[in-house]
Amino acid sequence: MPHLVRGAAETIDALRRTNILQAAVRGPRFTHASRLTNLNVLELPSWRARLRENRLGAIAPAAPILLHHARHDQIVAFEQSEQLLEDWTH
């Protein structure tokens, strides 16, 4: 993992061996990528391509879904849920 700062790989490895409750207690919670990587990996073409491959909404679920999102969410924009609904219904 050439883009990680010192100690980040160990933290990530420890989180992989936990359950969701243990991970929430241990953290990192809302850690900015700049604290884990030595450059902005989200700007690398290879990362951007992989993120596009994993874009939510490309395949609509076969089962009924309750899509709920707080209009004033401070982490994820409400418009993303609106776009997801649009993607799944068209």
C-alpha cells in the first residue's frame, strides 16, 4: 500500500479483524483521507476508475427498498439519494 502514511496500514489491518461495533469504538470515525495517505488518492486516475465501477445505482435492486435520507445530512448530500432514486427508477 504505497500511498498510506506510517501506521495507517496497521490501523486498517486491525479494523479488518473487527466487527462493526468494535470498529466504531476503535475508529477512525470521520477521518479525512489526508490523515491516512501521503497524497490525495481520490485524484489518481486508477482510483477514480475503480470508484466509477462501484457507483451505487448502476443496478437497481430486485427487492423493494425503503430509501430514507435526512434532508439536512451534514455528511452525505440529500441530492445523492434523489439521484439514486432517479437511477433506480429509469
